[in-house]
Amino acid sequence: MTIGQRFKEIRGKESQDAFAKRLGINKATLGFYERDERTPNAVVLANICSLSGVSSHWLLFGGGPMRRGDEGEALPATTPEELRLDAITPSNEANGGTQNEIHALQKENTELRRECSELRTENQRLNRELSEANKELIQANKEIVQVNKELLQTTKDNADLRVELAEIKTRAAPDTPDEDARLSA
């Protein structure tokens, strides 16, 4: 049996929502634990042992009786892990302090989620602006390519005209100096 299955067994017929509230965690988080998609931290483990009276050894390792004293005797902590959990398990009086810490962390989590949502929205806006700017750059690039083609054609046309002008000048100019004298006489 996995730790997630043991969580389900402890919860019994109590709804996930109610059980999660008693533990001071989110219902979705409890779902992750029960599906063995996440491992609960020591505070959650200590809370569940304290609130439900289950043996930390049974919860962590699946061994021994589920609850302390189920077999007629009080069971001492027998493993270093269980001793550690017993040391950090809050008493009923101290539970309010733990709950305050949990509520403070939940509030911080809510604030971080809000900031994350705002950043996603800003990122989407910036991506749209970047997309529009890229479209404008692509269009400008196409226009530059067209102007360059026209400029190249104009340069070729000018070269052709220079060749034609040189040919006209050659035909119009006298071939020899004798011919220049005959034309002037």
C-alpha cells in the first residue's frame, strides 16, 4: 500500500475538500498526495498523524497498527523517522500557530499566483506587439527588396544608355584628321 492509499484510508468517507481543510492544505494538493503524484512534507505528515491519531510509522512505512494502541498497548516511536515526526508533531495548543503559518503561506501563494497571472497577461501583450512589429519589418523588407530590384534595373538601363551614347559619339566624330579638314573646308 502506498502513502497515497494510506491517505485515502485515513480520510475514509470524509470529502477531500473537508479533509484538506482540516489539514490546512488545498484540495488539489490532497489529490496529488492520494494519487502519489507528490510526496507530502513533514508538516503535512505531522498534521495528519496529530489530527487523525494514526501512527506515523504506519503512515510512512505501512507497518504496524494504523493507530497507536490499536493492539491494546501504547506503541513507542521505534524508528528515527518516527521519532523525528513525533518531535515536530504539533500539540493541539500549538496547532493554531501551524494554521497561522499555513494561512500566511496560502496568502503568499495566492499573491504569487496573481502576479504570475499578471506577468502571463503582460507577456501575451508583448508577444502580440512583437508579432505586429515583425509583420511590419517583413513588409518593409519586401519593399526594400523591390526598391533594390528597381535600382538594379535602373543601373543596367543607365549602363546600356552609356554604351549607346558612346556608340553615337563614335559615329558622329570624324574618323581621321584629313576628314576633319575636308569637312571644315
